[in-house]
Amino acid sequence: MKRVLLTGGNGFFGTRFRETHNHTFEILSTDVNELNILDKEKVDNALHLFKPDYVIHAAAIALTDFCNENPGKCHEINVTGTVNIAEACRNTGSKMIFLSTEQVFNGNTESGPYSLFSF
């Protein structure tokens, strides 16, 4: 059975992923109380001990108003924490699946750095 380490396990996505896939994968669901993604050493240790095939990284601050009022704290968690997860995945060979919010799209008519593609 494949192993999945899930960050943000108590959030919207995490709770639903566990409910849907708890018989498909061996899931280690973490939230800030179990794994603070800002603590690089603990992140590295968690991945080395659990040896996940996949890390689904869903831990973040996604509240737009809070992010606007606290950009430093949000950058720390949403960027630095994500870098810690990505580096630990690279070091252990785990595949990382990164989730983000639709809030990165501001509704402008300009396409920005994105381009359309089809499969």
C-alpha cells in the first residue's frame, strides 16, 4: 500500500481526502499540532521516519483578509513552510503534490503569466 503524508490534514481538503482514501493509502495526516512545517528539522525527520511515496501539501493560510493584514506571517507559512516540505521531499525521494487556493487569480482580463493549454 502506498504511503501518503498529508499536511493540513484538519483542513477542508485534508479531511475529505482522508475520508475518501483511507482504504486506498496508508495516510499520515498532520496539522500544525503534529507537524509544524516551519520547523525544517522536524519536517525532515517526519519524512525520513514515515518514508511516504507522496506528500500532499495542503497546509497554508488561505484566509485572504488575514493574508492581506499579515503578509509576513503568511509568507513565512505559505512560502518558507512549502520550501521546507519540498526540500524534504527531494531528500527522501517522495513525490510532492502541492495544493493552492483559487485566490491567486485576481479576476483581471489580462492573462498574466498563465497560458491556456489542452490535454
